Amino acid sequence: MALDARTLMLMVITFLVFSALLLSVLWWMHHQIKGLSYWAIGMSILAAGCALVFLRNGIPLFVSVVIGNTLIAAGVATIAAGSSLFASKKPPVRLLVFLTFTLFLLLFLTHSRDDLLRGRIIISALSIGGFSFLAGLPLMQTRQGGKLRASLAVNLVMGAFFLNALVNFTRAGAVAFSDTLSGPTLWSGDITAMYYLWSSLFAGCIASGVPILVAERLSNLLRLQVREIESARNAAETALCEQRNFLAMISHEFRTPLSVIAASSEVIADNIDKRDEESADEISRIRRSTRRLANLVEGCLSDEWLASTSQITRKTQIDPHEVLESLAGEYDVRLDWMPDQPVRINADAFLFPISLSSVIDNACKYAKSCDGVRIMGELNTLHSEMLVIYVLDDGPGIADEDADRIFDKYYRGPNALQKPGTGLGLFLSSRIITLHDGTIDIANRNQMKNSPQFADTGAIVRIALPIFHR
């Protein structure tokens, strides 16, 4: 049974339309892949040109012959430009436009003469074959250069372009030496039927090969991004290690002179005349400044330690009364301990005092004097047995809009701008208390103002910790 060229041409149009739709969807989903948009547009133009050729007997001859064949060539030329972009090469746009325009002029000058049908077919076949060769060439050059992996999809698409070029060149030669082609015999002859059979296969190869080619490119991009992320992670870990080593060195260099200054101030304080109030005040200032700088060093190191761990592994049973009593004496503030029974909590012996000292130091900083700072400890058995610690001061207090942000890293409220600090103290306290399964917040003064122990207070920091039971 003879092949029906018109049916085969309809198959070609169907495959091209399907390819154009599929490539358009891929283009919409993956704009970062170069050349994909040209392939989608080229397939659409190619399908439109084939449709005009197919409708030759129902539309004007100029539209079918000149516009239709020019669109077919322009579609393949656009696909060739897309292949160059996909292979990271600059497309020969001027050459493609020049050849397409030349084809248009030749078809325009010969379309009305039936005796020149042979010449029109040869010109069109040579143009399509040349553009197909230009479409496959960048893929071959890039594959040989190692930029494209020699996969099945690359070989399929590249081979389809080269084979299409060979088929069109062969068709041009066969038509040139054929004696049977004359007059309006567009749909007759085995050569024409075989050509459209191949065209349908070519469209099917492009429709199946290009999506796989795109998937491989996405896989390559993903692997590249993974390597970049891995490289960045390694660089970040190296930088973090160097930063920790630097902080450890700085801490060591700071601790030694700070210890000497603190010890010297204690010796001087013990030996000065008690009536020399001015010298005593200066010594007190030295001791406070030394303590503040020591807390800053410890805070930075604790921040680094907390950032590198998710849980405390050095917990022991400690007496919070002893810790608070020691801190109250160190800061020269008042301690009101309410529980009349021994209380113990499960806490880190190093980090827990840091969390409390940061809060107390902050209260001393904003209080009118150290006499206005007070620490309270009481038991709360309303929901579960908890130890509640209040740190009160007679300073300006904390505004409601700052209460939720006061524990953020490096955050300092409007009242803190005139005071020395880094915004790390309360952040560290919050982190450490959270790791101890406790809570820390700013109590609402309006709800507690009726309680005598909270009268005339500025800021109220409330810390709740679970009590340890044997």
C-alpha cells in the first residue's frame, strides 16, 4: 500500500504541536535553562509553517508556498539558535536571519510558476538541511569539549538534527535529478512520502529527546549547586573554627590582666583608709568595670558555645539559694529568699550563674543605685512546682513594645542607647534558661503593682525553673 503523504504531513503537524506545547511548559517551569525558550518558539513556528503548507489547496498560493516554507525554515533556524544557547555558545543570529530572508525572496520570485516547483523544493530542502546542521553542530562541539555529558538524550537530539540535515540534502539531490517531478505534484511520489515519514519521526525524536535533555541539565545544575553548597559549608566551618580559636585566644589574653586588675583592686581596697571615700569610690568603679568586661568576655564565649550545641550535657543538682546569695554579694544587692525548705534544681554549674548575672548586671546598669536592685526567690505551686526568681530595679523600666524584643540577640531598647553594652546579656540569659527547661520574661507591672513587694519598681524580670526532686 502506498504511503499517503498528506496523512504523514498531518502526523508531522501533530508531533510539532505536541512538542511546542511540551517545550512551552518546560520553559515556563525552568526559565534558567538557556535556549529552551528558542526551542519552544521554534517548534511553534515550525508547526505553523507546516500547517500552511498542508492547507495549500484551500488558501492563497503565496501564503502556502512563500509564507509556509519561510516559516518552516525560520522555525528550524530558531531551534538552531536555541541549540547554541543551550550549549553556552553565541548563536549566529545574523547568518540565520540572512539565510531565512534570502529563502523568502527566492520563494517570492518563483511561487507563481509551476515549472519552478523543482527549484522551490531544492531551495527549501537545502535551507532546512543547513539550519538542522547548524542546530546539531553546537551540541557536538560542546560534547567533545566536555561541557555536555555524552548521554543518550544528547546523542538522540544531536543525531536527529544531523540526520534531518542529511535527509534534506538527499531530498534536494534526489529532486534535482528526478524526471518525474513536474507541475502541481506536491503530494505525489515515493520521495515526498518518505520525506514526510522521516519528518514525523524527526518531530517525535525532538519531542522525546529535548525533555530528557532538559532533565539532565537540571540534574547537572542541581549537582553543581550541591557542590557549591558543600564548598560554602566547608568554608563556613573553617571560618567558624578560626573564629572560635580567635575568641579563645582573646579570652585568655583578657582573663589574665582582668584577674590581675581585680586582685589588685581588692588589695588596694583592703589597705586604703576607710575615711578616704573618694579613693573607695574609684576602686569600686574599677571593680565594676572589671566585672562588666569579664562578663562580656564570658558572654561572647558562652554565645559561641550555645550556638554549637542543642542541649546542656553538664547538668548537676545545685542549690539556687547559694548561687543567688553569691551573686547578691558580688553585685552588692539585696536578696529576699522566700522558701523555708531546701530547694535544688538540675542546672549547669557554669552557665546557670551566667544567666542570672547577666540579668542582675542589667538591673544594676539601669537602676538609680545598687540599693534599688533586689532579687526575690519564691516557690510557685499553682500549676507545677517551680522556682520563680524575680530581679527588680528602681530604674525607668521596660516599655511594653520592647518587652517581647528585649531578649533578641543584639537588641537594645531606646533607654539602653546611652548605656554601655552589646545586647548579648539578656539574649544569653534567655538561651540558657530555655536550655534548662525554664522560662524568662518581663513581668507586667500594672498587674503586679498591688503587691507590696513589687511597689515602686522599674523593670521586673521573672525567671521560672523546674524544681529537682530526688
